[in-house]
Amino acid sequence: MKTSAILLAAGKGNRFGGPKQFLTVHGRPVYAYSLERFLPLVDEVILVIPEGYAPEEIPHLEKYMDRVKVVEGGRERFHSSFNGIRHASGNVVLIHDTARALVSRELILRVMDALKGHRAVIPVVRVRDTLRREDGVEVDRSGLFAVQTPQGFFREDILRAYEMAIRDNAFGTDDAYFYRKYVGREIFFVEGDYRNFKITYPEDMDMFARLVITDIRIGYGWDVHPVVEGRDFHIAGIRVAEDYGPQGHSDGDALSHALIDALLGATGMGNIGQIFPDTSEQWRGASSILMLEDVVSRLRGEGWTVLNVDAVIILERPRLGNHLPEIVKRIARALGVDADRVSVKPKSGNRVREGIFEAQVVVRVGRAV
């Protein structure tokens, strides 16, 4: 059987306050998480985008254009499903809401496998919570299930169901409703996944952002430079002193250098000497914050996100108190995180380490599924 996946990304997000499927989380738009799950498993992927949108308006879509068929959605969800089904070429179709961005490979394969023996398959999970009506009467939850996507059907069946639904201007909240109403055949249930929840409200996005990070690593970096007369002193691109600064191939910013090594170490991407060798004229006298931004760009290309930074600076002089908020803000901007995820603690060294600029850094990074 040839399988087409129809990924619905045409919603207006009225309850969310806008189309949440195009918001970026950890470097990827929400819809892309589902898209990347389906691509290696099916023969065809159809992405249904909002009515009136052009493909060029969809963030990151150019990355997938050679592997995805893009069609326009409609006024309601069932119009969008119908448009996707009409353009599908598979014998069977999997219809999935991209707002369920944590759909797993295992769940997709479970639905596909069940379609070998059934003409309609939907994933469900048992209702766990106690249910009450508005009048306070408890509802018996035994035998109650929450319905998820992807929902799988033979294309000819679900196409016929939707053609009749469009004719009748019928309304339903999922594809199985129209299948049962107009085709009337048995629907087979497979076990769903509680992680496969639907992003509906803004607070759901925060939960998604936390759950999607599964590969968390810790890195440690250390660097030290002698401090000499006749050089300006820069930390994270902020000038903290004139005519008295660290010696080095670049600007000698031990904090940025230690942070770079911590990031590279955590992600297994080498070390600062490999990327910025001290024989390179390109980086001679360069601002180390630019080097840090370069490394962060490399990490993002591999799917890594910085979660937090804890740093210690050991420096006799100059005192950094007045400059510390700007240093933290500049590092946070380079890393693409909020300032409250960056801690920089200056220590004097108690005259034990005079004439040096030393930094020690611990970072935590994560990669999305």
C-alpha cells in the first residue's frame, strides 16, 4: 500500500491567539516536529497551510519543499482535511494535526500496521481524570477515551465521507466522526500516547518546549590569560578597562573562551583551538563574543539549544560590579536565551592569582527530539 500523510497546519489558532503551528521552539517551527517524524515513514507528505497563505510565508518550509506537497486549507478543519485528501495519491491516508507536535514514530507505525487489517484506525487514550457535569454530578469515565491523531483510513472511504459532509455542510471535530457518520464501518482503536497532546493554549507551548528536549548534556570550560599593560580589557564585548587587559591571539576574553569550550565539549563538537586556531589571521584581535556567536550558530545547525550557564570569573582588577549586568545581557543575547539563564560570578582571587584573568564555566544544553 502507498501511504500519504496529510499534516494539518491550516488552523487560525483562535484559542491560542494566533497560528501556533508556525511559532519557533528550540530552532524549529512547531509544524516541523510532526513533519520530520512522518517524512521517513510514508510515501508522500501533504502539508495543508492556511487559506490565503503562500508557501514562502511559512517559516523554514523551503527546507522541505522537495519532499512535501503543499496545499491550501479551508475555512474549517474538515475543509482542510478534505483538500488534503483530494490531493493525496496513496491508497491509505494518515491525517494528523501538527499541533500534536510530540507524535512518536512508534505511534505512527502502530496506526500504519493496524491499517493492514482494518479500513479505519484511530489512536485513543483512556480518560484518567474524574469527570463532572456543570451540575456537579460525576460522570462514569469507564469506557471513555480521548481521541488523538494520526487517524488512518483507506483513501476512497474517507474521501467519500468528506464529499458527503461537504455536501451537507456537516460539522465535526475529527475525521473519524465523518467516517462513522457517512461510511458506517467499524473503527479500530489502537493505543495512543499521553505525550501526544494537542497544543491549544499558550501554557501548552511551555509544556511542549520542556517535553521536546530529551537529550540533555553538561559541559565544562576553563581558560586563563595573563593581564598586561597597554591592552584594552573586553569581556563579552563590553569594555571594562582601558590600557590594562588580557593578552591573547584574539581579545583574550577568558570568559567567552571558556564558554565556547564548554559548549563544544557538551555537544561533542571539538574545542576552541580546532575552530579558532591561534595561527588564524581571521581571528587575530577579534572580539571573542563574535567567536561565541559563531559557535552558537554551529550548535543550532545541529539542533542544540543552550539551557543555562553558570560561570565564575577570577580577576583581581578591574572590579566588575558596574559592568556585570551588561556582561550577562550580552552573553544571553549571543546564546539566544533569557538573561535569567546566565549567571556570572566575579571573584577577586584574594591576591593569590594576581595578574591573570581566569574563567570557569558550566553549561547545560539540550537537543529536541
